[in-house]
Amino acid sequence: MITSELVVWCAMLGGLLTLAAMAISDVLISRSVGSWRGLIFIVLTGTSCGLMTGLPEFLLPELPAIPVLVFKVSLGPLCGALALTYLGLWLGVAAEDPVVHYTIVWGSTLMVIAAVFLAVLSLGYSAHDAAGLMVVTAAISCVAVLLSTLASVRAALLGDRLARWMVLACLFLALMIAGLYGHALRPGALGLPLQILTAVSTVSYFLIVTSLSIRRGRMNRRLERLAGLAQGVDPATGLPKGSILLSKVDDAFWRSARMNTQCAVICLHLRNLYELGEVAGHHVDQQILAALTARVRRAVGFRSVVGLYHPRCFVVVVSSIKHPKLVLRTVSRLRYLMAKPLGVVGMDEGHHTFSPRFSIGIVMVTASSADPAAVIDEAERMALASDLGPLDQPPSESH
């Protein structure tokens, strides 16, 4: 193996190792099933690519030939089955189409059977007599590429916009398969330009697939958040509301009473939420709520309960208060951050400025048996009764 060829394959494997390190960090941080799938796919497919380059035999001449051959002929179809399976999961609803469904299910099943058969068959071959077996493996891997392309094209025709990019990924996959198996069958015959094209195609395939997986994951999480409306979560802000909010407030009362401290319920009533909707369109309400939610959370931190009693009323519950001045400081931060104007984009793509007008009511709770709904209603009445807010009057107490 000449120096230029060694540099190309090492650079390619370096890119794959970087992606593997990112996948490992994602597993450690999120610990989700999707992150484990991504790591398994990168490790298995990257290992197959590394074996096809011939670097393991070149760097470690003492490696036993038969196990290396077994992995070479079996990992390709196995990775093809894995790619088809993950493609079906990634396509989601599109996989319910009979053509896509049977392409993925039967294709992945046949790939696994072929991988096992080739692994067993390779045990009777030597490394020097396995060219025919490698040709069969290459043909089966090409079938996996063809099936992935057909499924992606079909999903794109069904309306999945991201599937168009998956078709591009399949094109890079085809170049990767052709280059790597061509090099494995005739080492050094590709020439430096084709080797570089193979390495670039390999890294590009993994980058596109990783990017598409991240984008589809974000879309699914957004849909889950929107679906959370029925579970007591506001879709625009992600804040708890309804019975979920009341249960969180009740828990805060209990914690404060257990520690013999007070609990402050702060209601922030936004008086002009719908005022800008007449000019910019009613969808700006969600932009305003999302921005103000971030401001409320920034003002009170992450230990306090923040919820949405209704679209114009934010609820903040600060538990375990030992000094009443801490409540006034929290209210001061809320007033400072919430009063700042914010920019929104209207339906006409024009930019508008929204200046929040709000009032605040505070109720101090000392008993764990206090009714959360009654306390929130009292704090909201205080907010509605005063345009100046609670800094000009002491907070009421609920026992």
C-alpha cells in the first residue's frame, strides 16, 4: 500500500471515528434508543468500511486471515439489513405503504440470511481463494443499496420531503460500495482520484444520514410536544397547565409546609396579548407566549414551578421561602425582563414590535392543605385589580 493510498484511507477512517465519538457522546448525554441505534450503525458500518480498505491487514500483518475474511463477507450484507431496518424506522408513516413496507421487511430479512450464509461459507475458503465469495458479497450489498434507493424514492413520491435527501445519501452509498469492493477485489487498481472519491462518498453518506436522523428526531419531538396538549402541556410554550399544573403547585405547597417555610404563588396577567393579532395575524400570539416563557424562566430559574393557567396568565410558584424579600426580588426581575419590547414576525412577513403590558398578583401560602386552584384564582384577582402590580401593596396570605 503506497503512501498516498494510506493517507486517503486513514483520513476516511478518521472522519468515521469522529462521527463515532459524537455518537458516543450522544449516547452518554441523551441515553435514548435512537442514540444507541446511531452508534451501532456507525460502528458496524464503519468497521465494514475499514475492513474493505485493507488497512487492518496492512497495519497488523499477524491478524488471522479466516476471521478477517468472515467479517469481510458478512458485515456488508448485515450492514445492509441494518440500514434497511433503520430506514423503515426513519420513514415512519411512509413505511406503511405496502411497497415500502415489503421492500424494507423482506429486504432486511434476506440480507440477514445472506450474511449468515456467507459467514458459514467463508469458513471453508482461504484468503487467497475468496475472490468469488467477495464478488457475491458485493452483489448482495448492491442489492441492499438498490432496495434502500427504491424505498427512499417511493417515500419521496408519497410526500416525505426529507426522503429526497435520503435518495442523495443512497447515491453516495452506491459510490461507497462500488469503490470499497472494487478496491477489495483489486487492491490499488482504482487509482488515487477514485480512492479519494470513494473516501469522500463514504464520509458524505454518514454525514447526510446523521443530519437527516437529527432533523427527523427534532420533527418527532416537536410533534410529541404538540401532541402533549391532551396531556396537560401547552403546545406553544411547553409549560404545564390544567390538572398537571395544579398537581405541581400542590406538590410545592407540601414541600414548603414540610420545611416550615412559606410558598409564594405569583400570577402574571398579560393584558395585551391579543392586541397585536389584529394587525400582524393571530399566529403571533404563540411567538409572544414562547418568548415570554423564556423570560419568565430566566427570571425565576429552574427550581420554581412555572405554568400557564390560561393564555394570558403565567403562574410562578416559589417554594421554601425563608425571607419575604426574596419574593420581591423575584418580582423585580420579572418586571424588568417582561417589560422589554420584543420583535415578532407577522403573516405578511413584516416585523412588528410587541410591548408587554402586565400586572402581577402574589399570594403567600403556609398550609400544605391549601387549594391550588383557589390560591391561583386569588393571585389572578389581585393582578387584575391593580395596573401597578403588587409592589405597591403587600401580598395576601392564604392559610
